[in-house]
Amino acid sequence: VTGGSAGGTMTSWIVGKTDRFKAAAVIKPVMNWISKTLTADNYYGYAHYRYPGQPWENFEAYWEHSPVSLVGNIETPTMVMVGTDDLRTPPSEAKQLYSALQVREIETAYVEIPGASHFISDRPSQLIDKVDNIIAWFERYRTDE
């Protein structure tokens, strides 16, 4: 299972809810709505429209929608990828998932695409890097079933 941006957030969420997938590639996710709201380039919308108030005023609402709250359930080998220059879902978001999976000793890999923004594949070399890493990760877990 894979997805990027909102799809990356949902990919990390789903592997926290089920172990039915052989592998996951979580691309440029939001893992923690508290830290994302306080560090990303689009802060205003979250604190004023998505959630009722600031993170420190309504911690529970932010936390219950944060995939990092489900990391304790993840058993799926998970690759995490982000662009080094992503301001929308900063690398610190991806690193939260990667670090938590390492602590839990779940098979994981962390890939940063150098110079990549949130789009992650502005340049052909970035697109090749992204696709090659995703394919290689899934090939490791492919079976002929």
C-alpha cells in the first residue's frame, strides 16, 4: 500500500489499523497534526478551520487524528520518503514515523529526496529516485501468491 501527502497520511493510518499489507511506502506524510500545524507553511488553515482552536487548546482533537498515535499497532514493513525541502509536510513529520518504527524494531527505511519540495519530483532525477526506491521496497516483499 502506498500514498503521498494526504495519501501518505492515510497509508500510515491504515497500517496502524491492519496488518493485511505485505509492505507500505509512506510518502511525505503528516504524522502528528500538532507538530505539523506548528511547523508547516500552511499553519493558519489547521488552527482556524480544521480543528477547534490551537493545538495547546485542544490537544486531544489534534492527537486523535494523528497517525503517530497508531504507531504502536504497526507491524507492516514501512518505507518512509520525503523531500528535503518540503515545507508542506516537513521532513520532521516523516522522521517521526521512521524513528518510532525503529524503536519498535519494525522493518523500515528512510529516504530523503535531495532538494525536493512537496511535489517531490520536480526534476526528472527526483522522479527516478522516488520511483526506484518505491519499486525496490515493494520488490523486497513481493511473493508469487
